[in-house]
Amino acid sequence: MDGLMMNYPLTLVHLLERVNQLFGKVEVVSRLPDRSIHRYTYADFYRRARQLAKALQQAGIQRGDRVATLMWNHYRHLEAYFGIPACGAVTHTLNLRLHPNEIGYIANHAGDRILIVDDVLLPLFERFKNHARFERVLVVPHSATAGGYENYEDFIVRGEGAFDYPRLEENEAAAMCYTSGTTGKPKGVLYSHRALVLHSFAFALPDAFAVGQKDVLMALAPMFHANSHGIPYVGVMLGAKLVLPGPHVDGESLLELFQSQQVTVTTAVPTVWLMILEGLEKDPGRWRLAPKLRGLVGGSAPPESMIRGLDRHGVRILHLWGMTETTPAATVSRLKSYMRELSIEQKYAVRCRQGWPLPFVEIRAMGIQGEVPWDGETVGELQVRGPWVAASYYNMPEESRRWTEDGWFCTGDVCTIDSEGFMKIVDRTKDMIKSGGEWISSVDLESALMDHPAVRQAAVIAVPHPKWDERPLAVIVCKDGEKLDENDLCSYLGQKFSKWQLPDAFVFVNELPHTSTGKLLKSALREQYKGWKWAEGGRV
Ligand code: ADP
């Protein structure tokens, strides 16, 4: 027997209407490319997002058409996040940190019809415009010049007046984002209204990231990557004040904005948190941050010393794991009610794990012989399923092997799961080091190295070895004014690792390559060091 409840669609349109009706006075604060601060309210946002929706409809945009954005995090990008889906189309966020050829490839693959681009990004657009096939280009005028293109402001003026939303179904597509290609060709993930709404609900839960209307949310992760970790949707759903930092994401600019806006929740990758920590350490006592600032970290594994360091400055770090394919939040590391008695050391060990799945997300670790036990030791490939996990990529049938026959998504991450359900990422399949038939986790070595007080950054990669197949090589950036040698680091690591797991070589450099989303670009390092000549002997 069916339940007798209304079949009410979970769409972003409802969130847009609600935020105006109930929270129209709440502010959205943006830092613009010229560093000036722009403020308006959710009522202004609502009016303009609807204008955009109507103008797009009048311009012939149909249900399911893709409208691309090439923009920093600011209020007009937020308008695109909601205005485009409100007319039934799909917001496709292009990653401005990719190579222009790659951006062009992605825009064509997605079949984007219109592009909305920040004027300050026009030089980037010029570099791929001949490869892309946009019918129209709308330029967001930060500095009063649209460079000969149509002006976004003139465009949305045409959408003034009443607007009738199309009646959208919750499973229709609302947004699109391509994976940033850390492991292979970029692949398009197509989010439905329903997935974005349910993800926002789960994100806000007290046992997830505990966000409410009284919070001040900063969308710090780029809005062109994994929906800025979902913060813009959560902010609008709750009617919480939203802060958008524009292109200014260095430690000092962020701390300034945290302080002036009294931000209480934000998310970032470890590289950005490390920058913020350095800013706090450099000038202790300078910054007056909100007393309950919660920082979510994900995207790669945060070193324990970073979590401890931010704790010392009153920034409470919560660890999440997720992917573009999981909207992105899928697991969170939180102590359970009966874990209060754990020692401080044990609590940190738990917080360094990637955590347990949010409601409706299921996880399992698969070995060669099937699912591995939840014993915290046996490793397997992490697989996930749930209502905000992608069911396939956009127009890429060749990638269907990423889904199992019984409907799980194969993440490409290797993990353990303990008896409490805490998942720990051991590595990405491609980054594990296979030494003499045993596996070494590059992530564990990196995290331990980064805990050394004189190390700023560390990458550990597999380098071919004539006898052992592969051996670990560590590439280290020391903190300013610090000097280290191999012996220092080996004896430091020796406290945690067996001798055969230690890197056979350490290289000291001034900086490490990063991906467009601030992760270590290990493929570039592997390429650079593939011909490494190992010294005689070694550690095995
Ligand atoms: P990309 O493939 O470009 O890196 P994503 O941003 O979707 O794209 O990255 C997802 C990957 O990031 C995960 O598969 C995982 O390897 C890594 N990751 C995400 N969160 C964490 C975390 N908390 N700890 C370790 N790795 C993480």
C-alpha cells in the first residue's frame, strides 16, 4: 500500500522561494576581484536570480540545456547557481584553473550553449574561445567593460517582471561539474535537484556539520569545483548569511574576512587550511575570529598536526571525505556519544580518520575476494552508493566500469573501515607504492612527514626499482629558515613505521606541484623522478 502523502518535488526552486519569503533581510557578502566588498540581501539575490531565469528562457534556453559559468566565488555566481536551474536548465561550472584547451574540451563535451564569464577572466576565455561553441557569451562587468561582449547586467534586465517557473521534477538535472582530472580525463557529473537538496539536508544535520540559520557560512572552496562543497546550496536552504571571497584566497585575505564577517563555518582543502594556520601562527593574537568557527577539511588527507594547530587557535576542524561524484560530502569524522572517555591521543586518531557515512550513504571496502571485514586493518577499494552519488558520467559509456553490477560506485580510493564504521583512506589506488609484494601507503608517510615541525609540505611517490618493483621517494619542502637531512627524517619516521616502509630517498625542493584544486600533483612528480637512480643498499 502506498503512503498517503503528497508527492512534493525536492527542487532548488523551493529553496529560492523560501529564502526570499523568510530570510529576505539576510546578507550575502562578496569580495570582488578589485578587493572591494559588495553586500546585498537574499531578497536582492532572489529578484536577480529570477530575472536571470526569465531572461534565459526568453533567450531560448530549454529544459536541460547547459549554461556554463567561468567565475570566481561572488554573488553573481550564486545567482547563476539558482537562476539557471530555476528555468529548468543546468549550471555547468567550468574550472578556471584548468588548462584552456581542457576547459574548451569540457565545454564542448558538455554541449554548453551560453557562457557567463567574469570580465577579469576574459583573457583566459580568449585562449579557448576558438575551440568552444558557445552561442552567446555574457560578461559580468566588474570593471565596467564587457570587452565587446554582451553585458550580464543588460541581459538580466530583460527578465524583469513576473516569471512563471516551469514545473520541474526533482530528478531533472540542475548542475554539472567535471572532475578535475587528478586521475585521468575529466568526467562530467550531472547533479539532480533532488541530490543537491538531500545533500544539503544531510550536510546541515547536527551530527554532520551542524549548520543553522544563525551561522555565517563562507563558500571558500571554489564554486567551480564540487559545488564549493555544497555551501551555497546549504546557505540558501537555511537562510544563513553567506560570505563569498572572490579570487582572494591567500591566508591574510581569508583571515581578514573571517574576522570582519565573523564567519562560523567554512570548508577547504588542507593546503588552504595550512595557509590559514601559518597566518594565525605568524601573528598570534592578531585575529579576532568567531568563537565557534568550524572548519571542514576534505579533498585530501589533513595531517594531524594541522588539526591540532588549528584547535590551538580555536578553529575546530571536522574531517569529511567526498568526491565530485558524491556531491561531495559522503562521510564525516565525529566522535560518538560513548567516545567521550577516550584519551586526547585517541580522539585525534579518530578525527584523522575520514569517518562514517552520512545518513543514506552506504560504504564498503572491496578486496579481491569480496567485501573486507570492518576490522580497521584489512584494506579494500572504497565503494559508495546513495541518493547523492553519481549513477554514471555524462556521455561517457566507456567509464561505466566505475560502477559495479549491483550498483555501487568504485571510488578508486583504498581504505580500511573499523568496527565502529570509521573509514580511513589509505591511498588512491594509483598512488599506493608496491614494494616487494607489500603495499606502502603514500598518504600515511606524507601525513607523518607533515607532522614534523620543520616540514611545510611533503609528497611521497612510487619510483620504479629494479629489485623491489617500486620504492618510496619523498619530496620535501622545509619551512622557511629550516634545514633537514635524510637522517633527521628517517629517525623521525622510524617512531611510526617499519624500516622497509621508509622512503629510500629524500629530495628537498622549494615547492611542490599542485592540481587545479590544491591537491598534490603526484603524476607530475612521478614523471619527474621516474628515472631516479637508487643508491646501492636501500632499506629493505
Ligand atoms: P579529483 O579526482 O580531481 O581529485 P575530487 O575533488 O572529486 O577530484 O577528489 C576526490 C578525491 O579526493 C577522493 O577520491 C580522495 O582520493 C580525495 N579525498 C577527498 N577527501 C579526502 C579526505 N578527507 N582524505 C583523503 N583524501 C580525500
